[in-house]
Amino acid sequence: MVCFAEGDDMGVMDWFVIKSREERAADERRYKRFAFPYGEAQRKEIERLISGLMPSEPSDTAMAVYLMGREGYLGSYKMDEEDRAARSEEEKRAGCIRILKRQLQGRHKKLLPYYMALILADADIDEELRYPDEEELRKRAEELGKELG
């Protein structure tokens, strides 16, 4: 279940900003570079891992939640690179958890550590895209679940 809450990365007033086709296309390209800096191969690997870790979740919804949590962890794609880099690990985790808690309601709350495990793994990835396997991610999610209570 995806719930968009006030205070997420995009403000309500942003809904009413009129942009040209070129501005929208530039925003979309900027976000895609932010979301998947290593391109289509990275996106496909994330989709594969999401489907393996959370097979009962609809793939589009799961990807949206993942991307929102990732942005909570890394900082907004609209942020200055220096400001994003200045965030402490504590601030990153708190941002990720805050956004994931808003998005994962009811029975979906139990998935928070799985999303977070994947987000943390993705933060350490380079162009070789050597993600931990699903079993390692599950173990990490279990550890995170205990930490988060």
C-alpha cells in the first residue's frame, strides 16, 4: 500500500507548478540518473531483488516504495550534491525509516526491513553491480528488524 503524505520530497505546491515539456523531460532525466546511476542494468537488478525478497508485492508499487525510501536515505535528487554528502549515516537512516513508515501501513509494515536492507546494499554498489544475494539480504533484513524493534 502506498500512501503519499504531506512533507514527502515533493510539496503540495509543486503539484501546481507549470513546466514546459523540456523542463519536465530534464527533471525526468535528472531523476533517472539519480535513481539508477548505473542505468537500466541497475534498475533490472533492483526489480529482480525486490521480486525475490517480496514476491507478493506488486512490482510497480514495490519499486515506488523502494525509490521513495532510497531518496529518504540518500536525500532528495533536488538537493545539492555537497548537502547530500554531508548527511550523517544516522540522518540517512532516519530519513529512510520515516518515509518507509509513511508508505508501509498495516500488514505491509513488516516489509520495512527488507526495503531498508536493499536500500543500504544499493548505497554501496558501484558500476559492477555486485549486490548481495537474496539470502544475504534476508539475513540483513532480519537483523534490521530486530534493531528497529
